[in-house]
Amino acid sequence: MTTRVRALITKDWLELLQNRTAMIPIFIVPLVFVVIIPTMFFVLMNNDVLRAGINGVDMFMRTFPTELLPAGVGPEEQMLYAMVMYFMAPMFLIIPVMIATIVASSSFVGEKERRTLEGLLYTPLSNRELAFGKIAASFIPAVGFTWACFLVYAVLVNALGYSRLGVFFPSAQWVLSMALIVPLIAFVAIAATVAVSQRAKTMQGAQGAATFFVLLILGLVVSQSAGVLLFNITVVLIAAGILALAAVIMFFLVVSRFSRERMLLNL
């Protein structure tokens, strides 16, 4: 990474920190997924009435393979295990996509709205450096913050559940998912958003590129609750292979379609 690219990344981060509208959802949404929802699982699973009111739990448990459940614990503990180890996994993919698209949507479009794009395009940065710098400025906080959320989730689950479940978190599929799926899906989402932001007039228009990825992840959540797609090592590896191919294609598309002249005309 060259000094010029590092300077571009630092500039984008400083501008992001000054944008309260972008920073609020970056912290609020992970708080819900990482702290509030898992805590509710441990609290509500002790109450039959409240537990029955959690949407999707009954359907998820009816189709959940019993051989994956820990032995020697009661039905409540087995349900807790299934929820924190399997049901929550796809929800963690929403965090990097959300952060990545919030930051990436303000990349070139944010430069347009701040009237700094023309000066940026006349810098010595090459097209590849510009594209890489914009992607890295979103990729690093998206992945880093997601990994931090994962550590918080692991500490919380172990603190609340180890004595009840007798199982230490995380499992192998969680580690693989954090190491492979999170960086890849963040990269693909960022590349797509940056590609759109090159031509978009507003940040809201650029954020529309995130719709596909959000719908994809919500589909994974629904599939989990319906028992259609069970989060396991095989699923993680297949998804990682597909996302890796998509990441390479998206990066070269962003660079090959980058046009300073077109962007200047769209100012």
C-alpha cells in the first residue's frame, strides 16, 4: 500500500467520523445483534409463554438435526445452543454489509456532495489506486468492527451460557465464517457500492446497491429459521468459494469501468 493510498484512506476515515448520521447505525445495529438479541434468548428461554412468542424459533427447532444438539442437557438448553450457535450466524453477515455500504456509499458520491471530487481526480493517484483506496477505506472498518463484535458476542455467550450448555463458543464453522465469509462479503458489497457511486448523484442512490446483499442475507436468515439451509462448515466453504470469485470479478470491473472523464461530466 503506497503512501498516497494511505493518505486517501485516512482522509475518508476522518470524514466518516464527522458524519453522525452514518456513525449512529454503525453502532446501534451491532448492539442489537451482538448484545440485546442473545441476552433476550437467555432470558426468554426460561419462560414458555415468552419463548413461544419468538418468531421462527419453533419452526427452526422442528427442523433442527437432533444429532447436532449437546447431550446431557434439557430441552431449554438445547434450544439455547441451537439459537446461539446456528440461528444467529447469518445475522452476523448483516453487520459487515451494513457498515461497508454506509462507508462505501459516501466514497465518490460523498466527494461530489462535498465538492472535493474534482480535486481528488486530478491527484497523481492512478485509477487502480483510487479504486483500491476507496474499497480499503470501507473494508478495514467493516471487517475490523465485525470481528470486534464477534469477540463481544463470544464473551457474552460464554459468560451467560457456559454453565448451562457446557459448550465453549465459538465452533469451527463460526471461526471459518468470520475468517472467510465476513471479509469476502464485505469486499463484494463495497466493490458494488463503489461502482454505483461512481455514477450516482446522491448517497441515497449509491446505497441502493446494498439492497441486493441485504436481501441475500435476509434470505439466509429466513432459510435458517425454516431449516432449509443449516449453517455448517460445508456451507461456509462453498459460500466462500463463490464470494471469492465474485470479489475478483467485482474488483476488476470497478477498475476497468473507472472513468475520470465520465465522473467529471456527472458533477
